[in-house]
Amino acid sequence: MNWWSSNRLRLIQNNLREIDADMNVDLLMKELQEFQTNVLMMNAGGIFAFYPSALEHQYVTPYLQTDLLQEAVSKTHEHGMKFIARFDFSKAHESLFETHPEWFYRDRNGQEVNYYGIVHTCLNGEYQQEKSIETITEVLEKYPVDGIFFNMFGYQHWDYSGNHYGPCYCNSCRRRFQEICGAELLDYMGPEHELHRAYLHFQEVTSRAILDTIVDRVKSRWPDVAISTYHPHRVDIIRKESNTSLTRSLPLWLYSASENVASVVSSWDDKWVSNCSINAIDLTYRFTGVSPYETEVRLYQNIANGSGLDFCIIGAFEGYPDRKNFGVAQNIFRYHAAHEHIYGNLASMAEVILIKPKAAEAGTEYLGLFKMLKEAHVLFDVIVEDQITAMAHKLAAVKVIILPGLQRPQANTKETLIELLKQGVALLATGNALREDADALSEWFGAVHTGNTDMLPSAYLHVADVDRFPSLKDREWITVSGGFAHVQFDPSRVECSMPYIEPASFGPPERAYGHQVGDSYGLGISTPATGGTAAYYTWNPGVLYYKHGFEDHKHAVLDILARLTGENVVKNDLPASTELFLNRTEQGHVLVQLLNLSGFNGTTYMEAIPIYNRTIEVRDIGVPVRAYSLCSTETLPIQVEGNNVRLSIPSLKRYEAIVIEMDHGLKKEVI
């Protein structure tokens, strides 16, 4: 087992400025002990070296007086911690551009991007392809670091001020694009261009290739060094970030850390995730932190979803002008240290899997469905689209697979989904899924796109079928906008529902009439020839719920999902603002985690509003012995009635974790 395989990281990242090269390492060690940190990530090389490099291409910060990296690594190990060396090869000092301009990014006009003396490099240039590996090798040969991390890996089309420059058109990129795609890169004009799919393929192939080179070089000599970046290919630890930006469009995403972690932990059996809670409110304001309440939500979501802890500030703790979040982070880090034997290897008890689509345009549909499931306390995992075949064993263990906006699945993905249908796993698709795969759309859902999409306002869906939509009782029409796809369903094997009410005049009030029920439907539930059940939504309930939050769209999905799943493993009377997690521990017990997300008003994170006297009922988990709180150590009352275990929750502030100890003689096998 590797040191990171325990999945119990409590990582602090000090993102150093060049002027921090003379930092007080002893004071840093003292600060880290307050967090009970077990991993320190700190700058090593790339834009600036924080050690006396002998390499001509590695620019050393002029503020370096001693060997900061050597001291930091040595003292980290003396305190029983691991050290991850941070590199950033996406940019380099302008002095290197003067001597080797061919290493750097060029826009369509052949101009470099020089941002205050730091110039963008190119992934396909010699600097990243060869010189970066020389830097990594130098560090690994000189210092016994435990891991390496690459910041801003891949293709960077923006600068730190948000200015967009587009793809790199340097000679190296043009040559490799021609080799890989058989086309001239200069012809590519952006996301709407016919070469866009080819350009995405080019990015993926070249990114994987350089990771192959790095991993092969490193692991051949240092197999116990963890490799981490934001790309999943062959790395040990996938890095994610929960961050904010003053220019990001609303709504704020309340489930940032939950989604970041959930989309990794079930998608790979051989990778771990470290989701970093970025203290700063924005890149432009690195010295003011987000609300402490937002920080605690992120960190609790990390451990609740199956990750460790990860917190980052710019520079050193000493002299940092905003210490507001430090106490909150320290408390959660210390809690994790006290109970780390519980965390790190939690087994899923999910009944649903939500597929994370790789098509960027399907992202909002996916997030809206994620939000629905969280609010309804559905036990679900997330698997990224490219990992469907590799994770077929996990998909086979659930009742329903949700496919939001899945457009053109690979051949092996289709084969896997067909096999899962044969095994009785239901499919539920939304967001005009499979519009680019007519065969799968017809075979699984008995549907054919007519080619017509209605973008007009004032359209509705008829949902008066109370048996099918009990949550929409007394509301016969619900809105549909942003694209309704007209689909023909095969009447021989599809139950059609949600008749489409065509747009009509909505103003002035005197003319607000004339709606007619059309020939199309918003939902078809089919019985494929392969077996199983497949439900198809011809519109975008996830997008509408994410953007507007009308519960109509949530109920329109969840009522059908409830029919497909049958009786749930867990029932409760928790408010929708509470995240519920249910997992098996390594010891074979059941861990119930609750995260109270109240206090969030859409733009501001505030203190959670306590809730009292709630009940959770879990079915078919085995024979319980007792239940106790990890947060308070108090024993909690439970009742057993047949196969049901009822747990009483006296109060919930922000977070609670409850272990239901099981009779090991009758313990169910952990899958």
C-alpha cells in the first residue's frame, strides 16, 4: 500500500510568492501542528525555483537566501508529515522567452502572452515536453519529497485577469495538430468551428502523452512518489478545487465540494481525490477569505463524500491579513485526525448512479439533477462518462442510471449500458440525450428525433396524471423553456406522458389564451427489447431547476425516479437543505452523516440554523447493536422493527456523524 492509499490526507497548501523564499519554516511547522496536518504542499519549481537549481532553464527566485525546499522537506518529515512538491510549468520568467521564444505560447497573430514578466509556455514546446521533466528529476534526485503536483496543467487560453487569447498556434502545436488530426490548426476558429471536435481530441491526446512521459520517468525510479494534477490520466491523486470568483455567473453552487469529490471516488478504483478549499474569494483578492461558514461546508463535504481535507492560502500563515477561516479549518482538521480510522474507505450504499457527461453543453443539466437528488436525499454516486465501462461492476449494483445530456457514447459504453439493461438496471435520460446517436435512442427509448426543437416561450407540459406525478397534485401544467425536442415515440413499447401544450399568446392579458395540446410528449417510458426499463425526457429539467429552482421540474423527475427505484433504503423527515450520506465503514458498521446547509440565502453563507428531533429509517442493513455520535460521543436512541432501523436525531447544528454498530456475527458483506 502506498502512503496516500489510506485516503486520509489532511493537506495544507502554502502557495508561495517569490518573496516567501525567506520564510520562517519553524513557525510554519508550528502553524501546521494547529491543524494536525499530515501533508504539506509547497512550491518547488517551474515559474520560480525555491531551491538553488543548477539548471539553466530553471529561474531561481532572487529572494532565496538558503535552500528553502531542503529545509521544508526535512522539517516536514521530522514532524511526521509528508511533503508534496508543487510545480507550475504553464508559465516561465520572461528572461527565458528572450533566449528560447520557441518554447512559448503564440496567439493567432504570433504574439506571446507576457503577464507582468511571466510568459505563457506551450504544452507542446520543448520547455514543457523536456525541460519540465529535467526540473522534476533534479528535485527528486536532491530532495526526498513524497509527491509532486502540477498546477495549471494542460492548455491555458486565459491570463490571470480573465483575458481570453484562444488556442496556441505556435509551430509545435501546428505540427502536432497536423500529425494527429490531419488538418491545419490555423483553420480552427473556436468552439463553433467544424474542427472543434478534432481540437478537443488533440488536447486530450497531447495531454495524456505528456502525462505518460512524466509518469514513466518518475515511477521507474521513484515508485513511492505520488503524482497529482487536475487531469485523471495515470495520476495517483486527482486534484479538484472549491473556489469562488467575483465574475462567475449566478447561481452559486452550494454543492461544490460534494460534486468535486463524488465525481472521482466512484469513477476510479485506483485513484484518490484531494479537493482544495481555496481560502481567497478570487484570484484578484487573494488576501481576503470566503465566509468561514462556506469553508466549513466545503471541508465537511470533502470527508462526507469520501475524501480527506485540503486547504490553501497564498503565502505563509505569518503575516496573512485574514485569519478568519483558520479556526474553522483547524477544528475540522482536528476532528478528522481524531476519527480518521472511520474515514478514508467508506463503501457505497447508493441506489442510483448519476453519469457526469463529458459534453460541456450538458454540464448544467447534470448539475441541476445533482441538486435534485441531494435535496430529495436519494442515495447516489457519480461516475464520469468515460469510466462507464470500467465501473460496470458499480453500475450493476444500483437500480437506476441517470444519463443527463449524454450525446454520442463510445461503442464500449453502449455495450455496457445494453448489458446493464439486460440485468434489469433502469435508464433515465434527460437533456435531449443521445440526439447524436439515433440507434441507441431508438433501441433503448423507442424514440426518434423529428429534427424540430421548440425554443419559444409560453409552452407547458401537462402533468395532471396524479398516479404518475403525485407531487404535482393540483398543478396540471408546468413550464418548459429553453428547448423542447419533438420526438416520436414507438407506441408499441412506450408509455407516453406529459403531453406538450404548444406556445400561445401571453400578452396583453386580454390575449393570454389559445394554448393547444400538441402531438408531442415530454416523457416516454419504454421497455427495450433487451429488457429493463428506460425513461426519456425530451426537455431539460436539470437546466431549468439549476437556473430557476422551480420545484415543479424537480418533482417531474423525482416522481418517475421513485417508480423506477421502488422502496428506498432510507426514509427520513430531514429538510431539503440537509445533505444525507449513508456508507459502510471498513469495520462493517453503518456511518450516517448529516450536513446542515441552511443559512445559505443564495449568495451568502451564514451560520446554520439548528434543526431538532428528526428521524432516519434505514432498511436491510443488518442487526444493530448501538448508535453513537462521533461529534459528541453520545449514544443515540434506535428502534428496530423487522428489517427497519429507526434512528432519532435530537439536534443537528452544522454537521453530525453517527456510527451504527452492527452485530459482527450477522454483519452483511461489504461490497
